[in-house]
Amino acid sequence: MARAAVQDLGASRIREVANEGFGRAGVLPFWFGEPDQVTPEFIRNAAKAALDAGDTFYTQNCGLPALRETLAAYLSRLHRPISASRIAVTSSGVSALMLLAQLIVNPGDRVVAVTPLWPNLLEIPKILGAEVVQVPLQCGQTWTLDVDALLAQLTPGTRAVFINSPSNPTGWVITRAQQAQILAHCRRHGIWILADDVYERLVFDAPGEAGVDAAPGCAPSFLDLATADDRILCANSFSKSWLMTGWRLGWVVAPESMMADLGKLIEYNTSCAPGFVQRAGIVAIEQGEPVVAATIARYRASRDFLHARLNALPGVMAPRPEGAMYLFFRLDGSSDTLALCKQLVRDAGLGLAPGSAFGPQGEGFVRWCFASSVERLADGVQRFERFLDSRQG
């Protein structure tokens, strides 16, 4: 029998809805955080070339030196100077989050998380036997954080705070001033900050708008403020910004003093990321800025379209996401969004993610991934409208 902590984990309700749709013809799937475009050809060609060259062997635990150096140069351009010795390559972004949690979380530890939050990140501390305290975002025209409420929960003895910005599922983006407050507080009390930066390049408002004061095309990051020895761990991924979800390639940034232990954890989890995938990652970073820029512009248009169309529907309240690739909207009278989303699959051929998958604060909301063409989204909205009309009839 599995450990009690594992038995008590909640199964992914997003997967539960997706399973309802697998095998059904004509379903429009907006349930996962995945684009409707394939990985760009130049990235795929890099992997093919590496395979043709025989790059099918084990690599270093923390990643190819060439990729770590490439990531260091990339992150140093976006943030403060960061050395390759603080970077480790991982087999996916979710693996990066699990590794960082394994690095710092003990059984019985108290971990605080800003929610609603991607279920994987909420459940990871529970796998390790930790207690998770949730601090909810405030829902209005946009999603906002009550920093005082968060700091009140970051009591002495708290082990870590988990922050995902831009946020999955809400699209909330933390401000630089909020980061400074949180960092100062965590320094005083020795609390780790685990930052999920997977969506940091997918930010849609110009610098200065909605509190976004980082470089253009990048959300504020704790890496902009932190010293090399701060208790800050950052996880990132190639999946979203470079359209590489299926490649399962990510990275972490950690204090140099933690890297030897992190290397051991990588050895005992996956040993290493595949070499030919890492070669594709190098090319994605070096040649992929036009891809990132085009993706941001495309998603901004999709966000604006979906935000306007959903808010025009009766009973729908959709806060405006500042980043990521999701619109998290409330539907009046929806007290069981898991059942609702399953019904949408069956009756409307529309695949959305139930808000209850993202913690108790998410119930009553539904997540729609807008990483798609406007035309595809328009089809989905029409199906959703017909579904709502049938409920009222």
C-alpha cells in the first residue's frame, strides 16, 4: 500500500476532464496549458542533428555545460548577472519544482502558497509530508495580492513560500514592490522563496502598466532583486515560451552552496536530461527571441478577444489576466465546476479546466487556455454560448 501522504493526494481534476474527452471526435481542447502550434522547425532540426550525430548517451547531472552557459547569459540579460554554476538543467519544469521542494522541504514543515495555484505545485509539498497554508488572491477587474495577508502567514518557523507569477491559472503578475516586501520579510525570518517562473516571458502589459515594471517582454522576477546567497529557488521551463511542451526540458536557479546536493537529487530522480533535447534547448535560447516575441503578440490578441467575448456573456465575470496563457472566469451558479466541465465536454465538445482543480478558492471558476488562434477560440466561444443558452432554456 502506498504511503498515507500519497494516498491522500488529490488526483488531477484537469486530467479527469481530459479523460472524459479522449476518444470523442471534434472536442476543442483548451484544458491543458499547451499551444496549438508545433515547436518551431529550427528547434526540431537541432534535435534531429544531435540524434544524427549520435547524441544518445548520458550527460552531466546538472546539464550540458554549453546549455548552462547559454542559460546563464540569457538570464543575465533579463535579470542580474547569474553564473552557470548556479543553474541546473532538469527533465521538465515540473521536475524542477519537485527537485527544489525535495531540496528544502521536510516532513511536518509549514509551507505557504499563493492561490489559486496549479495543482501540481500545491500537491508537491504534501508528497513530502509538509503542511500547505493557502493565501488567496483577490478577484476584481484583475487578480491582486494582499501582501499584508501573505506576510501575516509567513510566520517565524515557516519553511517556504511558493509563488507562481505570472500565475497559472489566474494570469496575476506580482509587482516589483511586492517582491521587495516579501524578500525583506523572508530574509528576516529565514524563509525560502520558491518561485515558479515558467511564464515569466508571457506578460502582456507594457512596463509600468498594471504594476509590471520589468524589462519589456518579461515579468518581474525575484532574480532581479536577490543576491547570490539569498534563500531563493527559481524554476523555469522551455515549454511555454518556446512552444516546447512535449520536450520536457526545464532548469533551476539556486544558491551555489546548494548545487552539489541538487546534483545528487537529480541523479536519484532522472540522472540527467537527454542530450539531444538539451541541444535543442541551446538553439531555442540562442535563436528563439523572434519566437518569444511572436508568441507574446499572438497570445495578447487571443487574451483580448477571449476576455471581451466572455465578459459579454450573461452570468460570466472574467478578470483580465496580465500574463501566462489562461483566463480564469467565474460563472454564476456554478458550485461544482468538475461536473460542469465534464458536461461541457459531453454536450458542447468544449474542453475547459475546472476551477476546483486549483484549490478551494478556485471553485466556481473555470480556466480557459487561450494559447490558440482567435479563430479557434471563436469556435469555442460559440459552443460555450450555445451551452449556456441550453441551460437557460
